Amino acid sequence: MLRHPVLRLISSRLLPAALLITSAWSPIGAARAEGVVQRVVRTGELVLVAVPDAPPLMSTNAKGEAEGFAIEVARILQADLKQTLGKPVKLRFLPVASSSDLYKSVALGKADLACGVPFRWDQEVNLDFTLPIGLSGLRLLAPAGRFDGSPAGLSGKRIGVVAGSLGQTQLQGMQPQAVAVSFPTTSDAVAALGAGKVDGVLGDSLLLGLLGRRQGGNLALTPEQAYQHYAITCAVPADDSAFRDQVNLSIARMMQSYLDGVAETVALVHSLVGPESAAKVAPEAIRAYFESVLLSVEPIRPVSPSQPSAPR
């Protein structure tokens, strides 16, 4: 049974299955390695990989169950695949310890996708990225007043970063005189900040804000405007257009449903990243971003199965 009503709603508005999986069954596709859609048909399973401690995109509850905006995007995709393929599709969550392990899992075919990750050119050579599902930026978490928000102020300072992350690579270019201290996860870096082992932590603005509030104390994010903004997206195996198209369609349908004011979709998004969540992103910001993403693709307009066809 689908976990949320919006999943049933979105999955019921799919294009004909033939349009979504044609390339997976073409002679050219058959000559290549098995694609994700083919693998899902064979195994009945869709594998999502993630670093679990990255709210509001991905985290685990007391029962060890995955939750967050990224997992709900994957569940929408799961429902769409079930509708398209006409058979049950199980979503399996594969937790990994680091961003490097996450990207490797997708590139090597150990997982089918990773959602809630930043678009990265250095990873584009090994895998592909889908339409974005959100927008974030790089900011610095530190005791209030310690930094003025300028890259120059980071020179000679010990700055915590996640190993292999966008924050680590951008710090090298932004301020090469900073001392980058690597940690497996952002939570580890923030804990080190609380223990006085680093002067600040550079990373995802939304995640650092949440972890900073958990840590307590007089912590603040600088600068007011992020050092760099970037798209939050899903990573999929390289050169698998059939699967990437399916993921893009699921993302676009979710965004269009939100913009159309469908109550179930609005409630879902707001509970995960909107004003009713810990992230507290304003509805105006969500709407503006979803609109900007959909400007680059064909509009999605639901067609009722009962709608009469024009005579030929």
C-alpha cells in the first residue's frame, strides 16, 4: 500500500507505459548492460542509497526507517514505476557512511539512485543527474561573531568539511589558506565544532541550520547569502536515459501538482521542507523554485482516463 495519498494521486496520472520504457527495450538498449528499468522488472526492487543523517532530505527514525523529502521523492517514483510496469515494486533503502560511498554505489550499479544530493560536475563523468528537487547553498556554522562571512576570514582557520563533499572542494578554491579538516558526516563535523576541535563547519545551509539548533549554544550561519548556491537533485546511473526520463517525469509531476494547489501534495511538501517542517522554507520560495525548474521542460497537464477523444 502506498504510504501517502499524494503518491496514489501522482501515480494515477502517468503517460502510457510505452512512452516511458521504449528505449529500455530497443535493440540498441538490449545490446548494452542491463538498465535500471529492466532490473526493476527482473527483481521487483528499486534501491535508494543515502547517507542517513542529512535532514530534512534524509534521516532515520527511532525504528531505523528512512524519512525526509528525498525518500518521499523516491516513493513517488516507486509508485510511478509500479503503475508503468503493472507489477509490484519494492523500495529498498541502502544506507552508506559517506558521500563518496553514495556516488560509488550508483556509479557501480549497487544502487539505482540517490536523491537529495548536490549536482556536481566532478561526478558527472561517472553518473547522471536528474531535474533538481530543491535549492540550497554553502554556508559556515560557527559561534556568533567569530566570522564576518568573507572568504578572507577563513584564512588559517580550521574548517570542518565532509570528506569528498562539495563543501570540501569549494573551500579549496574559495580560500586555499584555510585548513580543511575532514569528517565522515556533517553531524561529526558539528560535534567537533561543539568540542572546540574546529573553528567552523562549511556545508549545506539547511542541514547545518538544523544540526546547529540541535547542538545548542550561540551558533550562527554566515554569510547571510550563501557562498555558493547549488541544485539538489537525484543521481542515477550514467547513460540510462529510460530510467532518467522516468525519474524526471516523477519529479516534474510532483512539482506541477504542488503548483496546481493539490492539497495532498502541498501538505506533503510543507511537512517535509515547508513552514510545517524544521527547515521552515516559505511557501513563496518553494513555489518560485518549482516554477523555475518547470520552465525548462514541457508543462505537465493531467489528462483524465475518461476524457473523450476527438473523432478522427
